[in-house]
Amino acid sequence: ATMDMNQLVTDMAARAAPFDQPNRLKWDLSAAQLLDLADATIAKGRETYDQVAAVTEPTFANTLQVIADYDSYAEVLGSMCTFPKDVSPDKEIREASTEATNRLDKANVECCMRFDVYEVIKRFSDGVGDLGGEQQRLLEKTMREYRRRGMALDEAERDQVKEIKEKMSELGTQYSTNSNEENTELEFSEAELGGLPEDFLLSHKTDNGVYKVTLKYPDYIPVMQMCSVSATRQRMEFAFNSRNNPANAAILEELIELRAKQAAILGYETHAHYVLETRMSKSPEVVKPFLTDLSEKLGPLWAQEEQALLGYKKAHCEEVGEEYVDALKNWDLQFYRYMVTVKDFAVNHEDIKQYFPLGYVTDQLLLIYQELLGLKFVEAEDAGGWHPDVRLFHVFNSDEEANLVGQFYLDMHPREGKYSHAACFGLQPGCVRADGSWQIPIAAGVMNFTKPTDQAPSLLKHDEVVTFFHEFGHVMHQLCSLAHYAEFAGTAVERDFVEAPSQMLENWCWTSEGLQRLSAHFEDPSRKLPDELIAKLVASKVANAGGLNKRQLVLGLFDQTIHSMPKADTAAVLSQVTSEILGLEMTPGTNMAASFGHLAGGYAPQYYGYMGSGVFSADMFESRLKKEGIFNPEVGRDYRRCILAPGGSRDAADLLRDFLGRDPVPEPFLRSLGLQP
């Protein structure tokens, strides 16, 4: 029983929220309905592209506009098909969603590679002057993408590119399915978990007295930071950096070869050149020096840190009677770094988290964003989500509540089969629909914070508070978008800029005003995080900054390196880059490239973007918010208007210029790492 597409869209509009601008998303589809919906969406897409291919006298209205109108709702239907694989509690639905994703991806490649459609749009492009505004940008982007897909090549080469794309898309999905389904558990005795707090032990104890620990972050990080038994950390580190190895390492290595092949056919020197062409940085010749230069600047800082870590290691080994080896191992890093934050900065994260109960932090975070961006959030009584834990909020402008700006979902706790990191998923793009009405943006913030129980509240570590702010920043980027076309909605900006708006908003979690507002002791909410703890926490921002940032540089350079080669032995390259940048040896037999999802998904080779956008976010924060008041709604409105609202409808460099009044500079970033530039 395939659903008729037009009927489906009508039904969705009919069951929408009582606002005149509906949420068209439906989360109660069966596995069979998901696949039907994917097929119906695909059929409608083919029909749309057939219509454009048949045009004899092309105009904007009968070519690009027709495709844009289809995209505005196909993206919504696509979300209903693809999002459940990351969040549905039902394995059958997750599997159907993965299959639906494969079908949609394949059909998408097919539509994008249609030569007959390309010819019509090229004919329009060749004969038209400057259209101005977003229309011109849409035309330029469409033509550039056609060239990058090899449309200017002959048919045999085009077929090759198409085949490569389909294969890559399949491999990427396989990699992420492997990662989501990873469920290794290690068993330890109580003695082997020495140093871990009582609440951790209680929640991991099984009936036969054994303790079961997974490799998910809420388990892995406390063990690596607090377990005083190095053999336990060694077992955990080996298991953690061997997740999905060798299966995913083999997938990534096949992807590297396919990417290099595709780049060569398209006339690019390497895959890195191909990808960076459309980024702010434009080429690997800009990125590599940026990373190596930063690594050099961080050198002295890391050398100092390394000595401090080794000093602590020596003392600890003597204290517990372990043999001291004068070198840092990978299972030492988090443990001794944590010791540095506790001893040198006197930051006890276990004490601090008592002041960050999840419910309170969530309420305050929502308030801060509302004040800063001039918004008002109203929680829906019935979220109609994919799981009972999911919450839904309606978003209005604070000064006029007549119009709905958008909606967002929050899905906060880990579950079997759920996406295991924190992320923002755009579900319905803000854009103008075919009938000229505005489609509201809808996004989901997906987190993995411990679920509160009757015995224990959910207490966030400070770095989890930072993550929450970061991901919610992406949600707001989606929600504040005012771009005309779905193609430019929200976070559809250059990949080496996309993290900047979120990173900028993390800074609140490192200011005393921010921490005052966000904290309330779980037993007595009138007690705020004490000033001396705040001072120590803020000072600790630069604790371990040398090593942690060099770690990011390892990942960035690893990514650049493997994508500048025709084929790569990922373990060997990773090992080499780790020793060059950090001077550390990778644990033999591990390969974290097998669980480095960014490189299988859309992020390769642009992981450096986290660092690059750090430069922009530090500048925005220091030059405007720090100067004019970190909760200053005037600056907040400017930020919403200049940085968030345009989405990808203009170049990021222009957005930054609008907000800063000049081009960005790197000094604030270096200062934020504790360096004196």
C-alpha cells in the first residue's frame, strides 16, 4: 500500500499543530511505512527531475525553482525516513530507517547526476545575466556542484563517478551502523575499579558482584580519569581505541581510495583539494601550514605539561607500588590530566557536578538563549516524539508572540541503539514553500546525559555542560535561519565555519557570570557554585590546553594526510602523526580511525574546521561579548541577525565582517589557549 505523495503531504498538514505553520514530522510510522515513504519521496523526486528535463525554454521558475520547491518538503519527508536510525528505540525501525537512508541516498546521487537536467540548467545559466541575491547564489552553487560531480566529463567518466559515489555512500552508512551498534562490555572486580566514586560503582554493579562497564562516554571517561589501577585503564584504552577495528578501518581505507579515484577523474590533485575548494580555506596549501604553525606555537606549552604529567605519574606509581616507566602511555593521559586539574587547579569535577543537576542546567540554558537571541520557548504538552523522554518546544520572538519561529526537540539520555554522541539534527528546514508560505525550521538536540533515577539525580560534569551549550548553539542556528531556500537553511554554511557559532556560545560556561547562573546545588538550589570554585574552574580552561589542542591537531593532520594520498594504511599514518605532533606512541594493535565517525561521514578532510572555527569564535566572543557584556541582548540580536539568520545564503567571511566590523584575527584564539601572542 504505497502512500500517494500529495495525499501524504495533505494528511501531514491536517494533523499539524494548531499553529498555522505546521510541524510536518511524524514519528509513529511502522517499518513498512518508512520504506513506503522513502519510495514515494524518490518517485516524486524522479517526477520533478523529469519535469525539468523536459523544459525547452528554461527560466529560473521552470528549473531551479521547481527543484527548490521539491527540496523544501522532500527534506522533511527524508528526515522522517532517516532520523529514526539514530534515535528509534525499536531495532526493526532502526533497520528499516537504515535501508530507507540507503535508498534515498542512492536516488539522490541519481538525481544529482542526471545529464538531461544538467543540460537544461546549463542552457539557462549560459543565457542569463546576473540574477542577484539568493537566486544568483543558488544558480552558481548548482553549476559549481554539477562541475564537481563531473557533468562536464564524457559519459564513461560520469558513470565511473556515479558508481564511486554510490559505493561511498553505502560504505559510510555501514561504518556508522557498525558504530551505533557497538556494545562491548568489560567486566571488572571492585578492586580493579579503585578510585571511582560510589555512584559510579552502584550503577555498574551486577547481581553476581561483577562490575560491567561499556565503552560509551559516560562509562569510559570516568574510568580513564579516576581509576587508579593502570591495568584497568590499559584494558579500557585498548578496547576503546579498537572499537569496530578492523571492520571500520577497512571501510575507511576503501573510502580513502575511492575518494582519491574520484578526485583524479574530476581533475583535482587530491581529495583534499577537491573538498577544500568549497570551504573558507579554499585549499590544503592553506590548511596544512595553519595546523603545523599552531602545533609549533603549542610546543613549549605541551613540553611543560608533559613534564608535569610525568611528575605525577612517578609519584603515583611510587604511592601504589607500580613500576614507573618514564614515558606517557595512552591510558595515562586522561588520568594524569585529570590529576593536574584536581591538584594544580584544585578543580574537583566530582564536587563541581553537584552544582549542575540536569534539570536546572537545562532550564537556565534555555533562559540564557531566550534572553540573548530575543526568543521565547514554550514547551508542548504532547511532544509526539519517538520516545517518551523526548520534549518539544515551540519558539516565538519574545516581542511578538503571534508567529511561530520554529520548534525543537530535546532527547537527552542514552538508550540501546541510539546515536552515542551529542549532535543537532536539522529535521525541517526553514524556507519559503512552493505556495509562498514560510516553512518553520525544526531541529532536534540529541544528547547522552545520565538519566536521573529515584536514588540519584542526573548531575552534569562541567564538560557536559559545555557540550550541551555547543550542540544547542547548532539548534539555534537552524531555528533562527531566514534564508529563502532550503539549500541555504541554518547550518548549511561552509564546513570550516559551521562550528564557530556554537563554539562562541560555549564561552559562557567559562565565565563567572555564566557559571553563577547555570549552577544550583542539587540538594539546595539556593547554593550557587562558590566563587573560589568558579575561579579555579575558569583558570583550569587552559589546563592541559597544549596537549588537548595538539590532540585535535593530530586528528586534523591525520585527516589531511590520508586525503592527500591515493591509498593509506590508517594505523601507520595515525601512529606517525601522533609521534610527530605529540611525541607519543600509539598503543600497538589499536586504531581509533575505526571509530572516528567524522572521517566516514561528511567531515573528511575538514576535521581541521574545529580549530579553524575556533579562531572565529574566540574573536567574536572577545571582541563583542566580552567588551559589551556577555548577556547583552543588543549583541545577542546582532549575533542572531548577522551570524545566524543568513544561514548559508551569504559567504561566512561576509557574515563575520558584518558582526566584527573587520576581518577576523587569530590573536584572541591564541590568548584563549593561554598563549601570549
